[in-house]
Amino acid sequence: MVSEDAGAARLASWLMERVLLLNATYEPLALVSDRRAVVLVLGGRAEPVAFRPDCAVFHSAQMSVDVPAIVRLSHMVRIPRWARTPPLTRRAVLRRDGGQCAYCTEAADTVDHVVPRSRGGVHEWSNVVASCKRDNLMKGDQLLSEIGWSLPFKPGAPEGHLWRLRHLAEVDPLWEPYLAAAS
């Protein structure tokens, strides 16, 4: 079992290895590895925007490079429409629903089709919710109206391409102004 301090240290080290990538318009695009950020900067495809006070330093035979906390691309990148709607995966549904069962609000560990596929339900964002195994088994292939259950929310695709960053428990303080502007 991992202690909370060890988990927090692991999260902090993960954040230290991640760099916020901004579009040329300062719109957040993604989190990239520290190595990828340095490669973008050295290749002239991005410029550093901010550094942490205790930033890591990459060394080579000829130079030392500070690892930035935020980099901005030199040229505008258009985000395709299809990239704005994330792929429907178990992990994505659990993240969208906050890890809670849509039926009982306990911890969710699986997903459920609101209208079962055996009854003509489709595998799309509006028909899939996070569920605990107990409720998933109890519901089976029944409709919610048949068992007297209801959903506390209307399921749908997460909005915006930054939904992947919203799950972070701790966000680097340097990133906050850029993430807040995009919300």
C-alpha cells in the first residue's frame, strides 16, 4: 500500500516532468514530456515562456539547457474538429464522471450502457456512464424505466480539448493563468 506522502511525491515528480505546450496564440494544447519540450525549443519550433525556480537542467557535451515549465509553439497549429471530441474509452468515461457511479455515487470501476446494446443502444458518449460492478450487474440488460432508476445528469462527450487536464488534482501554479483563460 502506498502512503499519501509517497503518492503526493509521485504526482509532484510527474508534474515536474511535464511541460505545458501552448499554441502560438497562447491557447493550451497539451502536456508534453520535458524532453519533448527541450527538443521543440532547440529545434526552433517553440520558445520557452516560463521556468520553475528549481527547474531541471539537461546537459550535453557542448551545452546545458534549463527545462521550461511552459513552451509556446512558434507557428499556429489548427486543432481538427475530430480531435475536439475525445475517443470513447473506459478511462475517459471514468474521468468524465469523476470516478463515481452514475446510479449510486459510490466508486465506479466499470462502464454501463444506459440503453443496453442488446436493446439497440449505441456505444457513444450520450449512452455510456461510469458504474460500480454491483449496479452494473443489478441493471443487466434492462432499461432504467423498467427498474425505476434515473440518472442525475445527462451523459455527453466532454467539452473542449482540455478536458484531459481538468482531472489533475494539483496544477503547476505557473500553468494556472493559461488554463483559466481557456476554460
